[in-house]
Amino acid sequence: MNKTILLSKVMMKMYFSWSAKSGGQKANTAIVGVLMIPLFVIWFWFLDSIIGGLYQVLAPVGLSPMILALALLLVSIFLLFTSLSSILTSFYFSEDIETYIPLPLHPYQIIFGKSIGPLITVYAFTLFGLAPVFLLYGLYSSASIGFYLTAIIMLLLFPIIPFILSGLLMMIVMRYANIFKNKDRTKVLAGVFSFLIIIGVNVIIRLNQDTETVSQDVGQWLAEQEHILWNTTKFLPNVFLATESLNAQLPMWQSLLSLIGFIAFTFVSVTIFLLAGQKLYYHGVRGLSGGSKGKKSIDIDSKSRTPFWSYTWKEIKLVFRTPSFFINCVVQNLFAPIFLAIILFLDNGIGELTADIGSVDGKYILIGMLGFTLFVLGTNPTATTAISREGRSWFTNLYMPVHPKTILFSKAFSAFLIQGISLTILFPVFAFVINIPWIYMTLWLLLALGTSWFSNLFGVYLDAKQPKLDWSDEQQVFKSRFVPLQSMLIQAFGFGIYLFILWQLPFKNVAVTMALLLLGICAAIYLTQRLLHSIAKNDFHRIH
């Protein structure tokens, strides 16, 4: 047990250590936390409309606990599928696996420590998905203090079962399927599968844009079913036990018994998971040395290109050839445009939106298009991981005969080119689906290119100030740091305030609006270029 605890502490420090962070980095993390509050408020308001509609239909017939059952079931399914990629990377494809195997450790001890990183992400999703549901349900039902205490226990223990099911599935697959020869392809498939699951859930949600109508329809359907509680939760016993524990309509002894059963079921599942890991884990990692590494060294061909273009091409190849980088930097580019297309097609809003475009002033069309473009560009982490993706090989940049400014701006430009995938998809959506006039499309394209260049300059600057070069697997570059989120929030709130001010100003002249938008973008580009020049001149050799 002492070895297990010690190993877990070491792995947790590797994932979340603050010892190497400066005061500025810690302050930036706090700023990100503050900026997340408005997003959480919006999410809380969205759930309130859904739960309120369900409660109005289900409470009169005594089926209000079904709200909890459905929330627990949906979160379980979401965690079950989204955990696959992170478990696969952490358990099998991280670069430190070969370091732990020769040590006098049991497989279950390595699995226990390796679970910490993915579990933190699972807990974050659970807190975001279930905590507002529990709070809102408690308020609507005037629940007692016992309900809230039980809900806290659920938040602590509930994510464990879906995580264990994903882990068991991955260990069985890796034990009996020799996929190390296609390790990179496996990573891509796991990431794309998770991406498709998220898109699929969004398709179901967007089948009707009126959340209150959806809630009432679902509630009416549930009210007409018999034994719906068991039928909904029978596939995951922990969901049934959790729902029974939170069900205030049951006698106290029955809810307490369900809570004890839930806790016992969780601990038995953890035991089975560790025992299975003891038998299966080493068999799964046996072919590790035979697989290709996720991170590849790519030579810079300087015979036919300038250093700038050679380094840019090297960055693009690194992103496209490394599965984790490809999923997070390229595949993620597709999410927002596809999300927009789903909204338009499934809500049957294309015709109405197209008809309304002709009556909207050009000022508001430009600001609206640019606002959505900012969201799309801000969610892409290509620039905010440009330096961190180098990992421990970053030091080679300090000795290459290439100027620091060339390296930094090449990274920004390669991210700019990759980010162009989003703009390439958005263009036909705006032009041919929504039928935005071509004059506005031309102006938007100019604004979007300038905004993209600023976004990537700013992302590289933030990554240079807060790099993470000591990662053991590529997922840590994206999942255990706040720089991508910090960049998105700063851009969203900074430009969002500027766009809001322009929206509220009394003039509607398109030329004036375009001039002010260009002025703001050019000022932002000038400022970030100066900041990046400062990094190249003064701090490049201090990046570590």
C-alpha cells in the first residue's frame, strides 16, 4: 500500500505540479477560473429551462426522480465513451511506461497511479454535468439537507464506475488485440470515435431547439411509461442505486440501504478493476517497444526553402503525423463548423435565416459573423501548444542556426495555416447555406484572416510564457494545462466587449463598421507582434 500511495503521489505531481510555475502562471490560472464563471452561469440557465419543464410534467404523477435517473444515465454514457481515448493514452501510449515496468511494482499499482490523470478529467465533466442538476432538482423539490449530503457522495463516487468500465474494455482489447503495430492509427480512431459520440449527442439535442418543448415532450413520454425507472437504469446498476439513494419519495431506510449498496458496489468494482489489471495489464504492454512512437523527429529541409518555410513545413508535418496533435489541432477544427451546420439543418432554420438576412443591416451581419469566427478560432489549441508540443526536444531549437524570431513566427504561421481548415468550412456555410451577400463575405474573409493571425500570435506568446515541456504523453499538452482555455477566454472577453460596444453604437454604416473592426484587429496584431518580438529578443533562451 505504501508503494501504491508513493507512486500515486509521484504521478500526480508529474501531472499537476505547481512547483515549477511562476507567480504569473498561477495568477493566470486564477484568472481563467474567474472567466469560467459566466460560462457556468449560462450552462446553469440552460439546464434550469430543461429541468423546470421536466419537473412540471413529472412531479404531479410522482415521477420526478426520473430527472435524476436520466441525468445520471446520460452522464454515465458520456463518461464511458469519452474516457476511452484518455485511458488508452495514459495506460499504454505514454512515454513513461517503459520507466515503470522494470521497477519492483505490481501492475495494479501502476494502473492505480496511471488512473489519476484521466480521473481528474472525468471528475471535471461530472461536476459540470451533475452538480447543477442536483442543485436545481433540490431547489424545485424543496429537498432536505440529507439529499444534498447524498448528492455530494454521488459526485465523489459516481464517476468511478464508468471510468472502470472503460478501463476494463481497454485492457481486454489491448490484451487480445495486437494493435501496437498500428498504435498511431489506434489513437486517431479512438479520438475520432469520441468526437463522433459528442456530435451524435449534439444531433439528438438539436432535434428541437426549444428546450422547454423538448423537456415537456420527454416528460410526457416518461409519464406514460410503466416501470420506467428500472427500464432506464437497468444497464448500469450504479445509476439505479444512485437514483434510489437520492429519491426522497422512498422511506429513509430504503434510500439509506441503496446508498450503502451504491458505496459497496463501487468499492467491489474498484477491486475487480485492480485484480483484472494485475492479470491483463502487462500482457497489453508487452508489445510496447514494437510500436511506433507518437512523436516523430522531422528533419528541416533547408536546401530548397528558406528557414521560415522549412520550419513552418516541419511544424505542419509534426501536427499531421502525431495522432494526439492531429486529433486536438485538426479534428477539433471541424467541431464548431459542423455544430453550426447541425443547428441550421436539424432546426430547419436555413430558410428562415436566409429570408431574414436580407432585412438585417450589414453592420450586424459583419459583427455577428466575426463573433462566431472568434469562437471557432479561439477553441483551436494549435498555437497555444506550439512550443509545448516540442517536449524535451525543445532545447535543439536553442542551437539551430535559425533566428528565434523565425522559429516563433513560423510556429504562429503554421497554426494560421492549420486554422484555415475552419475558415474553409465556414466559408461555404456562410456563402451558400445561409446565402450571405458576397460583399459581406469578402469583408468577413478579410476580417477573419486578420483575426486568425492575431489569435495565433497571441497563442504562441502565451505558450512561450507558460510552456509545458516535461510531459510524458502528448495528451498532457492539452488536458493538464490552462493555456488554451486562457487564450480562448481572453480573446472572447476582450474582443467580445469591443464587438458589443460596436453593436450598441447608433451608426449602421457598413464602411464605418468595417473600418473600426479593422482598426481593432490591426491594433491587436501590432501589440501581439511586439510581444512576440520581445520574447524572441529577451526570453527565448529562458524557455524551459
